[in-house]
Amino acid sequence: MDWTDVLDPDLEPDEVLLKRVPALHEDRIEQFRQYVATPLIFSLEFADTQERFTIMLTPDEARVERGAMIDFPQASIRGEAKKWRRSVELSRLLAQPADEQIEKYQGRFEITDKVRDGFERFDGVLQVQIVDLPDGGVPLQFEVILNDYDEPPRARRAELTVGWSILEELANGRLSPVEAARKVTVKGAMGLAFDIGGYFMSEFDL
């Protein structure tokens, strides 16, 4: 199984998240272990339908549930169900070339308990906007809530705007993560975005 089997725009979120994501993880688990040595939790919330899925990926298994898990996620992504198909179609364009770049990070990138625990000090919201999309449509927008399911009161908000061409160059290995990050426009709580970037640069050989 590869990313084209998972990121199929004709499939509903239930099929992709509850079935295909765990199947892909099982197929790729040896590769996962080369880069991740600790459980990771992500949440996906559809704000317009009030539906949530939570994904736990570990070096041994994947578990996906409707709603929230007991443990807090490292990131909760909040978008809209009505934008699901378009988001999947666009993600599919990046996933396969990005997947082909992963081996270059072996030995340079590993998420350990220490890295995950250090990331837990960050709280706030990243408001992401992807512009100049290949389908010519309006920018794709979503929020990433750090280390929680819902944003805390008076949360810091950093607004990140990135062009599609930057993501495409990153996915195809023509830009490094550091070079790509320098091309992202940041507004709002700029310190939050810069602190996160600095943290990962200090932890990984990027």
C-alpha cells in the first residue's frame, strides 16, 4: 500500500482515517521505526460537522478512534468537511514525491521521547494558509492547535502563509526544510512560530 491508496479523493473520511491509515502504517512500520521511537498522536476535527478523529501512531501499531483519546495530541488539525475532497486531491500531489525523499533523512531525524516531551511546552494555534494552488482556487486554510484538542483561552496565534510552489519544491527535494521555512510569511505571534522552528532545528540535523 502507498499514499495513492490512502489519499483517494473519492473515499470518505471514515474509510481513509479508520481503515487505510492503519493499513498503511502496518505496511510501513519498519520504515516508521527508523524515524520515530515514541507514540505520536494527531487529531483531525471538522469544524462544520463537529466530527473528530484521533490517530495514534506507535512503533508497534496504529490506532484510530472517533472523537478524542485520553492522551493529548501533539497537534490537532481543524478544517472543514466540505473541503475534504479538495484537500485530499492537493495532498496527493505532494505525498508521493515527498515519500521518495524520506531516506535522505535517515540518521538525521528521529523523534524520541525527549523530542516529543520537549515539544509539549509549546501551546497556541498556527493558522495556515496555502496560496497559489495548482487548481487555481481560493487559498486552502486550516488551523493547527498545539498539544491539545482545543485551543486554550487567549491562545497565541501565528498566521503562516506559504505558496504552493514552496511545498512542491520541498516535496521534490529541491528545497530543504530549513530553506522552505525561510520562505513562509509569518504574522501574529511570530515568536511562537520562530520558537518552534528553532526547536526542531536544534533537535534534528536538518
